[in-house]
Amino acid sequence: MTFKLFIVLFMVTNAAAQWQCGGTTYTPGSVNFTTECMQTAQNCISQFAANISQEYCQDTTGNLYMQQIPSNGNNNDYTSAFQDILDFCLLDGSYTGTWATDDGQWFWMAAGSGCYSSNGTIPTNGPGFCVQDRTDTVINGCYPQPDPNSGALQVLKTGPTGNGFTGPARGWNSWGIQATPATTPSWQVFNQSNVIKQCSVLAQPEFKQMGYDLCSLDAGWSTNVVDEYGRIQYNSTLFDLGELGDYLHGIDLKMGVYIIPGVPCSAANRTIQGTDILIGDVLNGNNNGEDFCDWDFSKDGVQQWHDSLIELWGSWGVDMIKLDFITPGSPYNGANLVCNNSAAVEAYHNAIAQSGRQIRLDLSWKLCRNETYLPLWSKFGESMRTDQDIDNYGEDTFVAWQEVQRAIDNYRQYISLQKQRGVAITIYPDMDNLFVGNAANVTGVSDTQRITIMNHWLGAAANLVIGSDLTQLDALGIQLLTSSQSGAFANFSAQYPMQPRNPGSGNNLAQQLQAWIAGPSQETEAYVILANYGPDQGASGFDTSLAGVQAVTVSLNDLGISGQAWNFTDVWNGNSTVVTGSFTAYLNEYESQLLHLKS
Ligand SMILES: *[C@@H]1O[C@H](CO)[C@@H](O)[C@H](O)[C@H]1NC(C)=O
Ligand SMILES: *[C@@H]1O[C@H](CO)[C@@H](O)[C@H](O)[C@H]1NC(C)=O
Ligand SMILES: *[C@@H]1O[C@H](CO)[C@@H](O)[C@H](O)[C@H]1NC(C)=O
Ligand SMILES: *[C@@H]1O[C@H](CO)[C@@H](O)[C@H](O)[C@H]1NC(C)=O
Ligand SMILES: *[C@@H]1O[C@H](CO)[C@@H](O)[C@H](O)[C@H]1NC(C)=O
Ligand SMILES: *[C@@H]1O[C@H](CO)[C@@H](O)[C@H](O)[C@H]1NC(C)=O
Ligand SMILES: *[C@@H]1O[C@H](CO)[C@@H](O)[C@H](O)[C@H]1NC(C)=O
Ligand SMILES: *[C@@H]1O[C@H](CO)[C@@H](O)[C@H](O)[C@H]1NC(C)=O
Ligand SMILES: *[C@@H]1O[C@H](CO)[C@@H](O)[C@H](O)[C@H]1NC(C)=O
Ligand SMILES: *[C@@H]1O[C@H](CO)[C@@H](O)[C@H](O)[C@H]1NC(C)=O
Ligand SMILES: *[C@@H]1O[C@H](CO)[C@@H](O)[C@H](O)[C@H]1NC(C)=O
Ligand SMILES: *[C@@H]1O[C@H](CO)[C@@H](O)[C@H](O)[C@H]1NC(C)=O
């Protein structure tokens, strides 16, 4: 049910790509593309994959030509390249197209008129979806860089979210295990009993005390078989959500579900509950490629459908919805997403509000965070994903350090942009699942790195939605997740999220040696994190590779809190120092220090 695996494999290369259509043009829809040419395209792609030295490929009738020019023995972008040319040129009004990356790979396709005819089977028409390069993680204008100069400290403060929550979600979500199942031997199938096995751990007192009450099901719980009103159902082979909701509420937990915008296309002939409106009459014509059809949000009936859905899900006991594939944001992921489906966010928000239930809305993924959209998400959602998936796809561990560096840097950019808005923050960041619960060989990073992850997810006031296998937590995992130190910091940052203050300048740039401050609160309490993220692994935002132990020195002036003495207590070690000028931590690669400050 998800194409996330596909995405991540391609994003590793990260070269900026350009495609361009050329040749004479035709009117999309006036002709069809032939099966024979499509077959040639697939055969040629396989040949290029098998033989990187092969430059040309064409069919026997000479209708379709393809060329690749690999660079440095590298043609790893060929799949997205040819798919882009097909979708956005050959099936969309142009006979040719090229695609190139700035690392020198180059791809070309040309279709002769023999590829088009009235008896072809593949319709040509303009893409209903967003024409956005498939390898591009940078959507125009969506991720502006913050002004690096932070100036005097402006303490960040949160306010209640759109649906009235005052802190981020805490609990567990199934995607971590679904994405890397080899981490979790006891998990064979995403079904009710395996979910209960995980979530029942949250009912233990130490987890309950820390507020981990959410049991959240990711993609795969639902089916495209709809009810009489076109509403989304659970897959009854795997789940009974009414029963699961009762069970979870019975042990004082909450239930979360995952969904994407739109409606299963199979619902086209159903009538929206309480109306005489056919679903097929209020769609916009785009199938997003996941067998979901997009709504025309200007039409009567669309909000009523969302209302009826939340009524049904509410009757099962749904307390949280993760709404994925929201655009702008959600970089290309195998689905044919429209460029702007943000209206879905408002529709879900309104449906929740009118249901009267306390339901959290989590928006996903890597949402556009410019001045057009940050205010919109902030109005309607409880939390927003700030980055791509953090999962270590294809491996037998949950996470890799490169993704952690990337996640932390995305938070830095996000929070600095929030700060520039100069208003109370009414949405919490979702830095993706929290992977600190299991031993290093299962988590994928060292114990030192696990502590650094926890410090940052806490300070960011990020959702603390655990992705680890809860049935094999180790002692450090339990301590990080449930200790009173974590609880106190989480409570503090939920009101006063942390912001970067570069050692030596107080600015907010990405740096290998970094400092952050949360607060101070009026009660003259603050938290500081000092960190050495280790050498850049490609997406950290900095480009240094300082090896070994580093002195990380931060002055009260850098932090923006000079003018009085502060007692710095090392949260995990317990020792303290009174600081009037500056403080130095000696930090090895990946190490961070969490300091609790009192004046
Ligand atoms: C790969 O392609 C090159 C260039 O067309 C050709 O010379 C070579 O024989 C091909 N190798 C294989 C194994 O097909
Ligand atoms: C399909 O149409 C083309 C002309 O566009 C014609 O030459 C060809 O014979 C047709 N093929 C079939 C199977 O009808
Ligand atoms: C394209 O093919 C479909 C059937 O797959 C047919 O209904 C349609 O009329 C064709 N369109 C053109 C322009 O030939
Ligand atoms: C934000 O990004 C979107 C999507 O690219 C764009 O349409 C919009 O103009 C941008 N807004 C600003 C203020 O840059
Ligand atoms: C869930 O899958 C497990 C295998 O991991 C199986 O033993 C169990 O019966 C399944 N439970 C349900 C409710 O289908
Ligand atoms: C329910 O899940 C099972 C197991 O993954 C799958 O085979 C089946 O097709 C699904 N049913 C529906 C209606 O989606
Ligand atoms: C809707 O009904 C029409 C007419 O009965 C039928 O042709 C079409 O396949 C149906 N669509 C769906 C999605 O069931
Ligand atoms: C995106 O959709 C929203 C509706 O949610 C609308 O208000 C906004 O104007 C749209 N933005 C653009 C750039 O089309
Ligand atoms: C991980 O290491 C622990 C010891 O710390 C060991 O008991 C366990 O078997 C190892 N697990 C894997 C998957 O290697
Ligand atoms: C955090 O806040 C919650 C809710 O106010 C409270 O129950 C809990 O005791 C606090 N935790 C700590 C460690 O202060
Ligand atoms: C805690 O003790 C260590 C080791 O002596 C020292 O390096 C560090 O600065 C101390 N931290 C604080 C906050 O006093
Ligand atoms: C700092 O504060 C802690 C907790 O209030 C206290 O135990 C400790 O003695 C203080 N340290 C110093 C150096 O004053």
C-alpha cells in the first residue's frame, strides 16, 4: 500500500535533475499511445539496467528510440528518468524528451508517429497530477532558508493546536516495524494481534505515567472496498477496529489510523451519506495512482463525505489520524499527487471539529514550510512531518545516522522559520518515529547516538511516537523513554521548544558542533543541548568532518541568556556547575549533552 521504499532508494543519490520535452507537439487526448511502444520502452529499460555500457535501444519497427549516457559508470536514475519522459512528454503532447542530472547522467526518448494511433490502448492526456521531477526533493520555494542571524534570544512558545491539544502525541506507531521487519522477529504480519502485542506494553505504569497513550496503525489497515456511503473500511481479514478501539480504550490507550487524501476510486457510484450526491460527480478526475481519486473541493458533498467518515471512524474509537501524501510537500513518491491537496487538511480538520471528538491530525510528509503554507498547517493540524522517512529501508536495523543528521537539520530549518513568524507555535513537529528503544544492534546506531536522538526529539517537542519493537526494549531504552528526566524535559519543551544558537555566534546555521536552547521560562528555567553530530554524512546541512573528541564551547551570550549566573546540571549524569561566562563540553562524534539550567 505504500511506495515509500521506492522513494528512499532514489533519494540517496540526491542529484538535481532536469527534464525537458521537445520535438513537435500533438494534442493530448486526440490519439492513444500503442502497447507496442510501451512494451519497447519497458524492454529497453531492462536492457539499460542490465548493461550500463549500452547507449541506444529501439524496437524493430523503429517507432521508439531511447538513449542513455551514463556518467562515471553511474546510470542509477534511469527508471525515474524514462518514467518522467513518458509521463510528462510522450503521453502528454510531445514526441521527445530529455532528462539529465547535474552529475552528468543523460537520458533521451523519441516516439515516432507510429507510436500513436486511435487503436492504441494507452490514453494520452495532460497529467492530472503534479509535474514535479521524480528525484527532486527540493520543491520550488517550499523550503526557504531561514535568516541565519538570530539576533537577541526570542523565546519560542507554543499555543493550543487547531483541535485544542497542548502537547505533541506520545505513543507507538507500526511503520518502523513494517518498513524494516527484520528488526522484529516476533512480527510476521501487520494484524490486530501483533499490534496488540506491541501496544499492550504502553499500558505498563512507567509508559502510562509518561503519557505514551497512542497506538497508531500505519498504511495497510484499510481496504479499497468501501461501505454503502463510500467510506473507508478496515481490512477485516487483519483487523476489527471497533474491537481494537474498545480494547485499547479499556486499557486507557488511544487508537490512531493512517490515510491519504481522496477516496477509493471504487466508491464512484456510492451516494454520500445524508445527501443525494454521487461521489463520482464531485471528483476532480485525478487518480493518485494508489487507487484513490481526488476530490474537487469546490463541490457540495465533499465536506459531508469527510464528516461521515469521521463519524464512522469515531464510532470505532479513532483518536488520531495520520494524513499522508499532503502537498505541497510530499516529494514524488510513486503516486500521482496533485500539486496542492491542502484542502484535504482543512476538510479533515473541519470534520473532526464538528464531530466533537478529540482527534489529533498528523500531516505528512516533508510539508512545504514557506510563508504560504506554514500558517495553513499551523491552523488545521496538530503536528506536521518536517522530513522524509527516517527508516533504514532494506536493512535489518531501524535507522541509520545519516537520516538522523538529516532529520535534525530539517528541524533546525523548520523551527527557525517558525521563529521568524513571531507568533505562538500552534503545531508540533513530527520528526518521524522515535527509535531509541532497542539495543544498538537492532536500532542501527550506538547507545551514544540513541541518547542524542532522544535529547533532540525531546527538545524539539516532536511527537514522541516510538517506532521501536516494544517487546525487546533494553534498559537504556526504557530509561530514555520513561525516566522522570525525559518526562520533565518533554513537558517543558511542549511549551518552550528548542531553537539553535551556534556556539560562538548565537546564529542558527547548521554546524557539526551545535548548541540549542529551550526557554527560558518565566520561572527562569531552561534546557540546553550541546552536540557533536560527527562528520557530515551527506544531508546534515553542514560540510565539516571533524574527527574525534571536540570542545564545544558556548557562552551565555551565544545562548542569549547573559547577565546572570546559571546553574547547569547535566541531566543524564547529575553533576552541576554554576556558569557566569561560558561552558565547554568535550564531545566525541555523535555525542550530545543535555543540560538543565536554573537561574
Ligand atoms: C553492452 O553494451 C555494449 C554497447 O552496446 C556492447 O558492446 C556489449 O556487448 C554489451 N554487453 C552485454 C553483456 O550485452
Ligand atoms: C491501428 O491503426 C493504424 C493506423 O493508425 C493502422 O495502420 C493499424 O492497422 C491499426 N491496427 C489495428 C490492429 O487495427
Ligand atoms: C483510446 O483508447 C480507449 C480504449 O482504451 C478508447 O476508449 C479511446 O477512444 C481511445 N482514444 C483515442 C483518441 O483513440
Ligand atoms: C510556497 O511554495 C508553493 C509551492 O511551490 C508556491 O506555490 C508558493 O508560491 C510558495 N510561497 C512563497 C511565499 O514562497
Ligand atoms: C496475526 O498474525 C500472526 C502471525 O504473526 C498470527 O499468528 C495471528 O493469528 C494473526 N492474528 C490475526 C488476528 O489474524
Ligand atoms: C486484506 O489483507 C490480506 C492480507 O494482506 C490481503 O490478501 C487481502 O487482499 C486484503 N483484503 C482487502 C479487501 O483488501
Ligand atoms: C458505476 O456504475 C457504472 C454504470 O453502472 C459502471 O459502468 C461503472 O463501472 C461503475 N463504477 C464503479 C467504480 O463501480
Ligand atoms: C492551495 O489550496 C488551498 C486550499 O486549501 C488554497 O487556499 C490555496 O489558494 C491553494 N494554493 C495555490 C497556490 O493554489
Ligand atoms: C543484539 O545484541 C544483544 C546483546 O546486546 C544480543 O543479545 C542479541 O542477540 C543481538 N541481536 C541481534 C539481532 O543481533
Ligand atoms: C508532565 O506533565 C504531566 C501532565 O501535566 C504530568 O502528569 C507529569 O507528571 C509531568 N511529568 C513530569 C516528569 O514532570
Ligand atoms: C560533569 O562532570 C564532568 C566530568 O568531571 C565535567 O567534564 C562536566 O563539565 C560536568 N558537567 C557539569 C554540567 O558540571
Ligand atoms: C544546581 O542545582 C541543583 C538542583 O537544584 C543543586 O542540587 C545543585 O547543588 C546546584 N549546583 C550548584 C553548583 O549550585
